[in-house]
Amino acid sequence: MEKFAVEFRNVSKSYGDHPVVRDISFAVAVGQLVTLIGPSGCGKTTTLKMVNRLIEPTSGTLLVHGEDVRRRNPVELRRSIGYVIQQIGLFPHLTIEENIALVPRLNRQDKRAYLRRAEELLDLIGLDPARFRHRYPGELSGGQQQRVGVARALAADPDIILMDEPFSALDPISRESLQDELLRLQGTLRKTILFVTHDMDEAMKLADNIILMKDGEIVQADSPDQILRHPKDEFVRDFVGEKRFRQAAWSAVAGDVMTNAVTISPSRGLAEAVHLMGRQRVNGLMVTDNHQHYLGVVGAEEVYRNYGNERQTVADVMNRDLPVVSEDTPLPRVLAAMESGRGYLPVLDANRKLLGVVTRASVIRLVVETYRGGAANERTDAGVVAKLG
Amino acid sequence: MNALMQALSQNWGDLATALGQHLFLSLVAVVLGCVISVPLGVYLTRHRRLAGPVLTVVSVIQTIPSLALLGFMIPLLGIGTVPAVIALTLYALLPMVRNTYTGIQEVDRSLIESATGMGMTRRQILWMVELPMARGIIIAGVRTSAVTTIGVATLATFIGAGGLGDIIMRGIDMIDTPTILVGAIPAALLAIVFDVLLMWLDRWLTPRGLRVAARSGQRRADGNVTVETADIRRRGA
């Protein structure tokens, strides 16, 4: 099988003397979700519409699954490519079921087969078939209509789907939920999706690769992470937005998110540990020696399991195997370590001295602060480990 | 009233014939008009540069006084049913051509775009999207044409094509109002009956989805929120 689902080779489009797309080349690998993004008039929609020949290029070659689109019958080509538009474009005089089943019907599929397919797809997009199949588009909310729009694009099981700002006319809540839905679907269906948007948040959230366009040219084509790490020029920085660079999770390290730890010495009894946890409202204590060297963790779990034995001390029950991180561990690795650990992570220096602890609450606090525009690098010092309850 | 009943019984035999002729003239003209106008209107949406000139010509025909139009037929085609039908057909064109053209023009562009993008052929778009969506406006044109044609058909008597005009003219010649009414009232009733029949046809042909869309515009505006929150709750749970 060929590697690229869609490939542009030096494609240009102009209307009279006015160039809209200038000599662009890029390729979309099979199963990738690529967003075309840029300010209005940058040629992103024109680029998209050349794929299913709604617009014909002035020059250059466009390959779909390795075959020049000019050699394909436009009607057949379009039926093999899903298409979702911003205005949704459901036919108001047809039921939801008839709308979804339209392309299979045009392809003269068996009626029973395409009605079953419509039912499957309604299920897939989270609309109850029994309730919705015989409704009309006019009876649905915008969000529900666009769900049907997506289902319709999937009906003939195309490998490639083109989406032209599909969610930008929706209210923010529907938009979020449709984006999540698309990610979920893409996780199982692995279609090749070309997605036009002007919304950087949307692009960052959905894309495997982002193609950033300006004045009909590609400015930068990269993964969201690479664009954040290495914006090519001022335009990219501006378009992506300073805020996003600041809040980009990779720029934070464990030191940015850690908070002061509640410590206990290894010789203390378990009743004392329980008392301290209750007073400080935490569910885990860092065990340190007199020089603040880290020894282990005693959590509610260890204490309650061994509480019956009055002679045991913290040193006897503490957990020494919890993952630890250093102050400059990048946040993604911190979060990964937290997944495998307890929901709190000791932060140590090179001499295994305890510097603080990262908790779920302290990570969330960082996110909140960056959103408010506060300095991300200021340390949080709320002085608690994980809040109880 | 008595005089009217008397006139009616006197003209009874003629009335049936005249009504039959009148119906025939009008029906043939409207049906022929439809057969010409709707395809012509569709053609114009495909060749928009022709739309202006063609619509102008059709409008000019409409501005010719109906009596004169019937008169023009005499040197060309003589007298009788054929020239009358042709004149009436020409007269019926404008509302139907114009409404077909604008009806299709006004179909939401995004529907055409998504239809094309899904891989529908021009013909499929016409039959499955444009005509169903423009149906209401096209039938409104047919109704206007039908009512006008039934009225104008009363003049067909002047070129010897018969119809209710015969009775009306006889009444005028005899300066006898009841006889005029015996011709005029059925003509008016005929127009009303046709209008109502076409209105029913329109309702019957309106796809349920379009009726729903028209009705629920308001309801959807406030129903929206509840539906969406219910969805969120379900997902959250």
C-alpha cells in the first residue's frame, strides 16, 4: 500500500491574476489527521477543495492514494472521500437516516445494507437510532446536526475525509464535545483526515501534523509539539500566540509544580503519623532523616494495614519503592511517573535531599495560573501534600 | 335572483359546453406552460447569462394586453382553439419561468456544495435537492399562472375559441346582466377552485422535513439548551 493518502506536488491555484495557492507541496500519511490552518484568505479552504476536485488546480499535481486526481472521474472520486462543511449542509427534506445513507444509496448499495449502516453510524456518533433515525435535520440542535454531518461523511467508509471548519459555527460546549468525539472516532477508525480550521486550540488538540499557511504558501508544516518548540518565524509565533508557548506543558519542570512536603521522622509511631496526616489534611507523609534526606513515604494505606501492631514505627512500614524525580525533570515525565505511583511524587536533589513534593493539586494549580496569565515559574507553596477526600 | 335563475336555465345547455371549452383551453395552456417553463427556468439557472434576456422577453409578452395578444394570433394562425391555446400559453409563461428560476437560485448554496462534495451528479442534485427545495416557489408560480389564464380565457371568444366568454359576450350584446353573470360567476369559481386544488397539491407535496423545519424554528431556539445539557449529563454519568 502506498504511504501517502494525499500528496500535493507544486500545486498552484489562481483566479485570473490573483494567486490563491502558490506552489505548495506536502503529503499526508495514511491514517493521519492533518490540520490546515492560517488567517482567512490564506488559501487553506482552496487547498482542501482541490483534493475532491471542487476546485481544479491551475498547475501542479495532486495525488490521492498515488493516483493523479485529474485522471479520476470527479463524481466517483468524491464518493470515495468524506466531506464535512461548516454549514453542515444536511438536506432538510430528508430524514436523518436518509441523509446519512445518501452516498451508499447513490452507489446503488442494497437498501437493507445502507439502512443498517445508518443505524450503526448513529450509534457510533452517540445519537440513539431509535430516537433519531426518522427525525428531520430541522428538529436537531446544531451540535447534533454536525454529528450527523460527520456520520454522513463516514457512510461509504471512505479512507479520506475532508473537513472544512466543521465545528467553528457551533457553540463552545458542542464544539468541545465534537472535537472529543472526533478524537475518539479517529482512535478506532484511523482515517486520513484533512481538517481546515482557523482555531489554533482546535488544531493543537486534534492534529498529528499542522500545516500553517499564509498568503497561499506553507509557512511551517510540523507536529504541534515541534511548532511550539521551534516556531519558524515571527508570524508563526504570533499566530500560535505567546500564551500558548508559556502554558506549553513541556516547558515546565518538576520544580515549577512542587509544593512543600509534610515530613515525619522514621522513629515515630503510627498513631503519630495518623494524627499528623489528619492535622495537615494530607494522605501521605515524606519520611526524612534529621538532615532532610529522603527515606521513603508513608501513606494512609501503609498505616491502616499495620495499625494493629503498636510496636511498629514509621520506618518499619514506609514504602521505599515509590518513584522519585529531580527538580529539573520535565513535566510529561513527572506526570508519567505519577501515573505509576501514588498521585504524589517526592522531588529530590542530587544528594537525595527532599526538596518538595509534586501532587495532582499542585499540577492543576500551575495550569490554572498559566491560564490566568500568572507567572508559570513561580513556585507553588501551599504547603500541603495531597488533600484528603 | 330570479332573473339570474331564469338566465341560467335559458343558457344551461350552452353553459355546460362553454365551461367544458373554458376548462380545456385553460388546462391545456397551463400544462403546456408548465412543460415549457419549468425546464426553461432550470436551463436559465445553468446558463445564468441568458436569464436576464429571456426573463425580459417573457415579461414583455406579459405586458401585451391579452386581447391584443389574441388578436396577433389571427394573421399568424387564423382563428379557433389552436391560436387561443398558444396565446394563453405564452401568457402563462412568466410567473412559472420566473419562479422556477428564482426558486432554484435561492436554494441554500451550502446544500449544493455538500451535495457536489458528496459526489452527486448535476442531474441528481436537480432532482434530489434543487427541485424538492424550490417546489413551494414553483407551485406558487403555477397557481398565479392558473388563475390568470382562467381569467384571460374568457377573451378566447373573440378569436372563436369558445369558452365562458361566449356567454359573457352574449350578455353584453343583449345588455343583460344576468346572462353576463351566468358566464362570469363560473369563470370566477373555476379560478378559485383551481387555486385551492393547487394549494392542496402544494401541501401534499411538501416534504415533512420542510414542514417540521418551518414549525420548529422557534421551538428549536429554546429547546436547544435542554437537549444539549441532557447530552452532557448523560456523558458525564
